[in-house]
Amino acid sequence: MPLPKPRKSESQSDFIKRSMSSEIMKSEYPDTKQRLAVSFSQYRRRNKTKHIKEFFEFINEKSYIKNE
């Protein structure tokens, strides 16, 4: 079954609470520390694509690239 994913405007604290109490997470990760680690990982991944896009936009600006 799919793991919980953070909602668009959900805070980290709210997501972690929801994820930790999820029946899916409890069954797949019975160890509390492992479940917490997976929950934090899921939250950090939510904006991964956005951050990668912003990084490439930043380095592709003409003022940051020297054309020699």
C-alpha cells in the first residue's frame, strides 16, 4: 500500500503526527524509530522536484555562468 504523502500546505509537525498514526505505516514499520525516519524522509521529498528546478534555474541565469 502507498505511504502517506504530505498535503500541499501541511506543516512538518502535522504530517509527522498523521504519518506516525497511519495504520499503513504502523503495519509496514512497527518500530517507532524506523517509522519516524520514514515519515521525515517522506516530508523532505515532497519539495525535491521544486528544489531541483529552482537550482537549475539559478545556475542557468546568464549572470552566474561564464561563457569563455
